[in-house]
Amino acid sequence: MKTLIFGAGNLILSDEGFGVHCINYLAERYQFPEEIELYDGGTLGIMVTHKIEEAERVFIVDTVDTAGEPGDIFRYEKDDIMLNRLPVKLSPHQIGIQEMLFISELRGGCPANVSLVGVIPATLDPGNELSPPLCDKLPRVAGLIVDELRGLGYEIREKQQNVLH
């Protein structure tokens, strides 16, 4: 079974790049078995529909525009996305994600298990770093995904971190 962890977002718009930052965070800290692919989807949207169709299980990490405080974490499942129960669209790539899933569904290639883990951004100002509230949430979002994958039976190891004193 192939599982895809898809990070969406624009790295030059600060918190808008949360999904890509999460992919980088996971790659730096964990060793995943070859059945799990970390993918920087950036703002490619429908251009990477094939990545969704190659997987049997997909986690999408992105920002969401909904009621709450910056850094609040939400989870939506495939039915929420397909039945348009997502919050108001935040950026052009989110339109691409919904379209990407609809295209995959029409082609019969959309996996049954698709989850969107979304975080409310604090800022969308130009910049390549996350705001403090979202930077603080990276370990939690990554941990949620890793814990779920471990619960599904995947062996995921933490990498040794070189500590300088």
C-alpha cells in the first residue's frame, strides 16, 4: 500500500507554505518506509493529479480559512472535500486541490482514504518563514500524521539529530 503525504502551499507567502514546511520537517526528522512518499506539491494543484492517483492513502497538509485562531488545526476527510464542506477557499492552490480530487474521482483514480490536515494561518505576507504560532504547530501536525501511520502498521523511525553544544 502506498501512502502519499502531500504538502501544499506557497513558500514565499509565509504561513501559506505550511504544507511544504511540514513535508520538509517530516523529511528532516523521520525515516519513512518506501511505501510512504513525502511530496512537495507546492502550488501545482491539478498538475500533480497523478500523484494522488498513484496512492492508496493520501494526507494533504495545507492552510485553511475558517473560524478559529491562528494555529488551530482541523481535519477533513474525502467526503468533506467532495461534498464541498471545506471552509472558504484561501488561495489559488486550494482550488487546485479540490479540482485535483474531482478529476481523480472522475477518472476512477481517487483513493478512498484522503485526509486534509489544515491549519489557520496567522499571516500571508511575503516571506519564507512561518509565523511563531504556525512554527509551534509543525511538531504537532507532523506527530499527528506519524502517529496515525504508525497505528496503520508502518515503521517510522526518528532520525538522529546532531546536537551542537
